Amino acid sequence: MSLKIRVILVVVIGVVMGLSLSIGGGLLGKQKPPSKEELAWEQAQLFAEVIERVKRDYVEPIDDAELLESAIRGMVGDLDAHSEYLDANEYRDIRVSTTGSYTGVGIEVAQIEGAIRVITPIAGSPAARSGIRSGDELVAVNGQAIERGQLKDTMNRLRGKAGSKVKLSVLRDDVVIDHVMHRQIIRVASVHKEILLPSYGYVRVSQFSENTARELSRAVDDLQEANAGMLEGLVLDLRNNPGGVLDSAVDVSDLFLDSGVIVSADGRALDSRFTRSAHRGDILDGAPLVVLVNGGSASASEIVAGALQDHNRATIVGTPTFGKGLVQTVMPLSKGRAVKLTTSRYYTPSGDSIHEIGITPDVLTQETPGFPDLSLSGLLDREADIQLAEALEQLRPKAVMHSKAE
């Protein structure tokens, strides 16, 4: 057995023995079953034996660092579907999604039949100023070819320090065009707004980042200003919104509520047990609100939909939501790494857990065929969107009643 494997065995035995002793600590003064200690030694030895076998007999060479990282990923990933170990790049991506900003060139990209294509350049970004267009295929970064299907690797190569120079080569009409630009901090908008009809507004939230509540508040202000200072009704679209920051979901819910519990959570650690409540101030002043959801609405989206439904503040329209009622906490580790662990189960204001159940809409509708991902395309097909049409049908009579009440 190699020296490295012996060291690993000693460390693992120490950890497992520590866990074994902590579990059996309540048995002081009593006879402790020897099987626990024996099991700890056996499992630690098994762990080291498997590493040794893989290193010696696996078809390709693999080093200790790779094996141990895989073991860590397996340990955390086996806890549940949402817990995971994050290397430095993965942790950086998590921070990007939660803060709503990153350093790069400012393009939304997608993998289409293996090719990495530009969906849209972000307005005011280096990519937009340099002339990159929707539909361009990315073929090289700094002269190094992009392999087909390597979306994540391509995105990593586009990012870097603010002010650093990068050359991006794109294929357009069978001609390769080089664009040289300098990276900058890019703000990713999570809210899209439109006027549906006179006095009716539409906002879509694509994810919940730290800036979402502020973006949403500004979007509603803009819509109200465009309608002489008031809206008769608003559609809040949370379809295909996978969630995000819990506090952001609380703040978004608070925009439309005057009081009451928004969400509560229960877990083992003290800081995983909490209750969040609304503060006075409804940005719509009680105007009717419809929330659109579907099977892609999860986590933070379900917190918002559940809070507004339980307080009878909004009519929920669409199809049942995903059903993710667990809270994850991202815990930083050394060398830029982190672990994301499930730490709480959350409950709607009525005290219900929606985990693996989801939220049932007040008005069930069939799915809209080919529902567009507005966070990428910015398009809204009012005629073909069956669920949006139902939302308007729900808003109109409520808006009339609200106007009469005033």
C-alpha cells in the first residue's frame, strides 16, 4: 500500500472514529456495543482498499486528488437530489446566479444541435458594442477553437477579469468574423416587463437573484407611469422559473402584501429555523394580481405563489408547480470551493409543505405549446399563449370590482 494511501486511511479512520464516538457519546457509563467501532474501522479500511484498487487496476491512470474529489462529490450528492459539492468554477457560477452579475462580454448563449450560438447580446455590453448579433455561432475564443457541445467550457472562457481583452470569433453567413473587446461587469436582468392592454401590466421573473425585488419594483413603477400612474391589473409570470435566493422570494412576496407570514422553515441548526413576515405597503395598492406557474416553477417561485395564494392576494393560474420545498445553504470551503447542503424544509403561510407535491393553481389550464423562454428571447406571444389569455380573463372582472370599490 502506497504512503499516500496510508495517509488517506489514517485520516479516514480518524474521521469515521470521531463520528462513531460522537454518536455513541451518550452511552458513557454504559456498555457500548463493539460493533460500531468495528464497523468504523472496516468502512475506513474498505474506503482505502477501493482507492488502492482503482489506482492500480483502472484502465486509465488517475491520481489521488481526483479520486478524493469524486468521493466527496459522491458523499454529498448521495444525501439528496439538491445537495452537492462545488469546485471553484461551480461555486463561481452559483455566485453569478445569486448576485445577478458577472465579468464577461455580455452575451446569452445556448447549445443548438451541438453549435454554441448567440441568443442575444445584452444591451450596452462589450458584445453588443462590437456588433455581435443574435444567431451568430461562436467558433473560437482568443484563437482557440470551440468544440461542439462544450457550452459550459465556452462560457468559462468568455469570463475573466474586468478590463481584460478577449477575441471572440463568430461564424455568420459562412464567414468568420473576429471581434476584439474588453470584459466588463455585466448585470443580468431577471425581470422583463410589457404593457399587455391599456391599464394592464405584465412582468416575468426568470430567476430570483439578490436584485430581483428591486428590479420588479422599478418595473411596476415604469408600467404605472406609462398608465398615468396606475394599473388596473398585473400578471406576474413565474413559469419555468427554477428559483434562486430565498430572501429574494420573500422580498418579492412582500411587494404585494401588507402583513402576515410569507414563509417559515424548520431544520436542525438554529439558523435554519426561521419565519419571514410581510411589511406594510402593497405596490399595486390592492389592484388585482394573477400569477402564472407551471411544472418548471420551483423553489423560490413556489414560495411566492404559495404566499400570495394563502393570503388570497393573487389568483394562481397554470399547471401544478414542481414541488421543491427544501432550502439549500451554500457553505464556502477552502481554495474557492463550497458545499451546498439541504438545511431546512419550508412551509407556506398555511403551514403546508409543498415538497414533492407542488402548488395547485386556483385555475388549471393546459400548457402553452412551445412556451418561450423569455429570459433569453424577450418575446411574448399574446395570441398563442393560452395561459396568458386565461390570466387576462381572470384579471378583467376583478379589475372592474376593484375600481368600483374605490
